Amino acid sequence: MIARISILTIALTIQTAFAQSAPANKPDLARAKQTAETVCVACHGADGNSAAATFPKIAGQHEQYLLKQLRNFKQVGDKPAERVNASMAPMVAALSDTDMQGLARYYSQQKLKPEAAKSLKTVELGQKLWRSGNAATGVPACAGCHGPAGQGIPNQYPRLAGQFADYTEAQLKSFRLAERANDPNSMMRGFASRLTDAEIKAVSDYIAGLR
């Protein structure tokens, strides 16, 4: 039993160190820019500011978060992708890890053109969930991980501020249904499972207006 715990501890330590370490190879930003302008542009825009809420704004997102998502979208051998997405799977299939590192760095350096909150009716609920959570249902404050202004924490939690409300809503519902399952320790799946549709819509709209 002790040996098993020790092995698990070592494995988790290695995994954490890998996730937080700088990319091993030097990213080719010129190549990344070319890929962004010829391939990624169709959905995310050349500068990472998508024009459609179906696709997230990725400009200014933390580099390590972007890299993790790109890696998770890719199926390696017989191992299924950690994040299943019919649109992204073919996009990352031919990318090397160095390509992914370049794209992650390129988009992290772009300037976000943020969205705005649209509903005055839900701002109070959205703000409450963001700042305080819902103690009655065991939902912690979103700001506890993603920061008071939604800027996230590099290497740990993504930036959410200014994201499309519809996209954030879709991701929270996907976590709730466990359709998206690449969150460490099932953290987001656990929180989202305790959110109502009204709460998800309210906090998603509130997030769009954060700066």
C-alpha cells in the first residue's frame, strides 16, 4: 500500500512538473504565424479573436493552457484524445509538438478584443457566483481560481475574461455532462455538475464583461 502511494505521488509530481515546465524546443513563431494566418484563421481569426461564438477567443490566453489544449485534442496512436472535439481533431493531427508550442506562444502574445456582458437581468447572479459561489450547493467562487478580473493564473488556470458568453456556457454544460473531461482532478466537472442552467447562463454573461 505504501509503495503504491509512493508511486502515485512520484507520478503526480512528474506530471505537475511537466505541465509547468517551459517548452523543451524553441518555438518557431514565424511558422506559427503562417499557420495561424492560413489554417487557424478560418475559425479563430489570424490574431486569435474569433468572430463567431462557436469558436473561442484565444488571443492573450496563457501559453501553457493553450499548449495543453492542443496536446489534449490530438490522438496519439491507439490512445484516444483527452479532449474530444470533431473540429479540432483533424486540425492538430498533422501538428508536431514543436508546432503546437509555436502556436501556443504566438496566440498568447496576441491582444484580446474582449466581448461584453449583454444582460442586466443576470448580472447580480453572475457576479455573486463569480465572487462568492453558491455555498448552499457547494460551488466555490470562480474568482478563487480564475482571479477577481478573470485573468487566470499562468500554468494553472485559464484566462476567461472577455470570452464569448455562449462559448463559456457551452463549455460549462459540456463539463457538467462530462462530455469535456480534460480538467485536472475532475475539478470543473465537479463544480459544473452543481450549477443550474440559469446559473451557468448568468456567470457566462458576467465573464464576458470582465476586464
